[in-house]
Amino acid sequence: MKISNEVKELFQKMPFVPLATRGKEGPHLIVLGQGFIIDDETLAFFGWRQSRTSGNIEENGVMQIIVVSKQKNKGFRIEGNGRIFHQYVSEDVYSKALGHLANRL
């Protein structure tokens, strides 16, 4: 499912993003730093080793994030399948990630 422009705009403004995963021990919620948009169907986050979150994503890929706007009194839940890249990502994703980092510095 394509991510609407409204959701993309809200996502890009969020300094922190709540991420929920599900595993054998039930749901697990963490807060990530700002993510970035790869394309109309893909969001990405820089990560650090979060063993339970990473394990849940590697086990079943089930994850949800929430984006909200206080000014618009509106929010959206995004459900999808997550993947963790330990070493290699495509050159396109790598370039977008570097661009995102450069814009934040």
C-alpha cells in the first residue's frame, strides 16, 4: 500500500517514532529516532542493537508505527513487514541514508 503525501509529511516532522513489534512474549514497544522515506512503500530507520525488537522483526517481520500531528489533531497507524539489514543494503538505499544524515547535520 502506498504511503500518502499527508502521512509522509507528518512522518518527516516527527523527531521520535513509536515502533511496536510482536514476538513470543507478546507486543513490544520502543521509540526510535527520526526515520526517513525510501519510496512510496518503504520507510527506514537507523538502528542500534535492540535485541528484543530485532528478534521480533527477524522472527516474523510484524511491526507498526504511529505518526501524529498535534496541530492537525490527527494521527495514522502504519502496519507493515520489517526487515533488518545487518551489513548490506542497495546503493539506492545507502545513498538516501547518507543524504538523510547530511541534512540532519
